[in-house]
Amino acid sequence: MNRIDKKTLADFPESITDQVATPCYLISEDAVRRNCRILASVQERTGAKVLLALKAFALPAVFPLIREYLHGVCASGPIEAQLGREEFGREVHTYAPAYTTAQMERVIRFSDHILFNSIHQWHTHRDSIATSGRNIEIGLRVNPGHAEVEIDLYNPCLPGSRFGVSPEDLADVDLSGISGLHFHALCEQGADVLVRVLNSFENRFPEAISKMRWINFGGGHHITREDYDLDLLCKTINEFRARHNNIPVYLEPGEAVVLNAGVFVTSVVDTMHNGVDIAILDSSAETHMPDVLAMPYRPHVIGGGAPDDHPHTYRLGGISCLAGDIVGDYSFNEPLKAGTRLVLTDMALYSFVKNNTFNGVELPSLYTCSLASGSPKLIRSFDYSDYRSRIA
């Protein structure tokens, strides 16, 4: 899907994007703060606690800003849990489909909530948690039995899913020691979908819910999208809490925290023609923007349009050897040439957290910016040593 926001041009003027070295990710502190204020308003209206999903965005340079508004982070294992504890400094909630004994030792050290994917995993590790001396809340991920995710790759409720326990798994199970339930079944979706998922969750787990001290609604809530129904979200949370003795609720958005808060700046290295005009970039969809191929989605290019919208149409190709390393076909008012800069929008989320060094392609630099400063700030650049350290 296209991720386009009318504020992007204002947050990333050419006076800033022209100053960075390409390729790079450029994060707007102004946009992050704007998103966080929306999330904070949901917390104020509902009493829910919002956590940053580190799997979508994990940039410590921006954590001081985010923790002004959010209650903590959710992690997907010991490494993210350690990052959350050491760099974010508030609540750390950790969930993984399974933990080894060595992983659990580290997860215990850094987590406030630990969520298990099965009864067996809970039974395997509960004694280690109990004897750790840390006050840790234990939760179970459950399968709500309903999802409306269009792409199977991202649907956690497909038949045969490995995510979460089913009602029959809880039959005759003593849930003493379990303080909360977690479900996650949304992906870039609105509050209307949450209503239907929540209804299925409540119908499937009424007895278990009645024994809990908190419920985690997971992630995938596109709360900061312009057309998102905030009133419906707040109504849904408040009514759920009222039905269940004012039970605390958590939300774990990742994208919503940084939606439209980052761009990817890349430059044309060469142009060629092979049935179509082609522009070779100094970047790669395969290594730098993996969701462009995996999701898949077509990123918006500032000043660019669909093929033939403008006089000059190009296929934007990456610098790796993968034949399918193609961002897409775009049209422009002027011909592209070596040195032309292109700015791809909504590249804060699921970008640098997923990039790789396939082919030895250099990792893009990381910058932050704000309109008040007027200049980008280099957070990190990468070189051969980073590639070498990842391979042995």
C-alpha cells in the first residue's frame, strides 16, 4: 500500500533532505512527537497504556522523546528486551513464540512482563521466573480466532498458525500465576476491525478473562493515520474495561508511533534503457527496504507519480545483484540523471530494523531532523567493519 501523508513535505523540506549523504534513513522528531501526542490522548481518554513495538522501530536516539508519552516497549526476545531496559527505561514487555533456557535467563533480567505462547512454555520457565527475585507479570498469548489481514504472510490467525493458545488448550489448566492475556490480530487496520476481533476474543475466552488482572490488545492499530476513528477506539476500550471490572489494557503499536515520520533518501547512480527507461539507485529494495518486496507495497516518491502520470517514466532499480531488486515504476516531470536525489516516504517503520548486507551492499546512514534545528543530525554511519562483524 502507499504510505502518503500531506504533512511529509513540510516535515522534510529540500533544505534538509539535500544536506544528508545518501543512501540514508531520515527521521523527523516533529512527526514522531505529533504521533505520540495522539497516542497520549488515547491513554488520557481510556486509561490504557501504550507501548512502543521495538520490532517496528528501534532507534535509541529518539527514545527520550517517545518515553515522554508512552509507558514502555514491547520486545520480541532478549536482545530487544535488553535494548528496552537499557535505552528506553520504562516498562518492558517481552513475547516470543518460544524461549530457550539461555534466552529466558536474559529475558527475566530485562523484562517486567513475560508473555508465553503455550502452556508448555510457561510450565517450562515458570520456576526460573519465580526464583529470580524479580517482580514479573506473566501472560499468555491467545488466538482470538478472528483476523481480517489481507496478506497471509502477516495473518497470525490463519489455520495452522503457531501464534497463541486456543480455548481447548486451557481446558482444565490451572491459571494461577497467569495475570494477563495477550492477543494480536491486526495489521495496519482501524478500530472497526478491533471491534470485531475483540468480540471474538471475548466470546472465546470468557472464563479466562474473568481471572486476569490485565489484557494486552497487541499491535497493528493504525491509530495515527488521518482517517483512523479515535472515538471508536476509545469507546471500544472504555466499554471493554467497564465490562470487566475496569481491567487495565495495553496497546502495542509500532507503525502508529512513527507513521509518516521517516523518509529514505537515495540518489541515482546511472540510467539505461532496456525496453523501458531504468534508473539504478545507490540503494536497494532487497537490502534497505525489504518490505517493498515482502509486504509488498509501493512507496510514494516525492515529486513522482504512477507510470505516465508525468512525461518521464523510469523503473527504479536497486544496486544488488537480485534480478527483482526493483522499487517500482515511477514517472517524473524531468528526466532522471546521475546525482538526482529521490525521497521515498514513510520509511521510519520496518526499515532499518530489517535491513541487511546481502551482496556487501553498504548499510544506509541514520539521521534525525527537526524543523526547529533546520539541519539533519547524523546518528550513525556504517562501513566495512559493520559488514565484516556480521559474517564471522
